[in-house]
Amino acid sequence: MSLTPRRAPVAFASMYIWASGGTVLAQPNSFVDLGSHLNPEQFSTPIHLDSGSDIEWFRIELPDVNEQSGFIDMWSLVPNPCGSLCDSLLYSADMSIYSESGELIGVSNGLGDIGGIGFSFGITDPRPPICLQSEPGTYPEYVCSYPVSPFSMVPLARGTYWLAAGNRLLATLHNWEVYTHASPTNPARDTTLYFNIHPAGVPYCDPDMNWDGNADSADIDYLINVIAGGENPNGRNPDFNRDGNADMGDVDALINVIAGGACK
């Protein structure tokens, strides 16, 4: 796998290239090739922008995921402690995702407490937020990124995808057309892009229903309460066994997993 970053030639603050009938740009020829990631895994890659108007491209092969099976989460977090840098959002970044043919899939702008990237594809059951804790007395005390939200979960077919990272991005619908509103005089910025990949067809379940970091009887109580019509503050899907019904069968399935049984 090559992770040698190269600058993208389309990183202009307000430059459009017109040709008889519209804007035409070629597939990015300067990019970081992240390779093929078709199996369950978690990994990360650095993002470095030379200036406020810089754009960095990534190419990656991803597996098939859908509403019933599998997921792909991508997110960034501000490094902590970051002191006064947090106030000026030097670590903030946006991202656009394009298909292999250059069609826009989605755009993420400034998620998390102070800005970051967040994308989710696949199953509609939310995953817990990812947080970084600062040293005591450091501002901010913690930073959380929410890579998963119900409105953002959509299917994604297996294939090669292109990711454009930058600041204040403007992404158009075709031909890998990405521009930035940020000034080229803004300082360089760095962040890390994280991936959590779980392809369709591979059993997955998260027994920590209440997101307290433990899989125990409290999670069983949480699920029973939701099925009975109680509150569901984490937005978890009570259909734990994914048979189409929220009932005691889901409680039995959760008890089995907590006891060491396999997801089904």
C-alpha cells in the first residue's frame, strides 16, 4: 500500500475550467492510493493540506454494504491537546466522495464539536461516537466526532471511490469537480482520517446497547425498555437479530451474545 501524499492540481480558491457547455476536469492524477479494503478492519491515514486552499485526493476500493448488512464509517478528529489552535479551526477539514466514474456520492462539512469529517454507509443501527480526551484543564476538554447518524446511512456498492479532503469545499455533481472557498494564504492543517469497515455478509452486532463500554445486564435492561416503548437515547435499532420485529427474540439474541455467543 502506498501512502505517499501528492498534491491535487485542482486546488484553486475560485478557478473554473469551462469547455463548450460546462466545466470539465479529468480524473485526479495526484492522489494517495489507499488500496483495497474489502475485509473487516479499522485503519487510518493522515491528511495534510499545504494551505487553506489545498485539496488532497485519496483512492480506495471498498466493499458492498446495505441497510441490512455491513457498514463503512469514515471520520476525523481534532488532535488533543491542541490549545489555541482549536479556536481558529486549523484542524477543520471537509470531504467529498466520488464514484469511479466521477459522480458525486456525498459531502461532509464540519461534523463534531469543532469541525471534522463524518460519513456512514450501510446498516441503520448507530455506532457510538468517537471521542478524544484532553489533558485536565486543556481547552476543549474533549472532542467527539459522530461518524454515524441515521440520515447519512445509505447503501454503497463494491467498487473504487475517490475522496477529496480540503477546507470549505464546494463539490459539483460530475467529473471530480471540487473547489474550495478558503484563502490560499490560510495556514497548513493536518488531521487523521479513520475508517471502520465491515462488509455485507459478515455477521456483526454490538451488544453494548447503552454505550457505557461494557456488554452486560444493563444492556439487556436497555433493550427491554426500548421494546416496551421506553426512551432510546442512543437511537439503537431494537431489532437486534434483524428478523424484522422488535420483540423478546431480540432480547434472547442479545443475552446469547453477551454470554459469549456469536452474532448471527
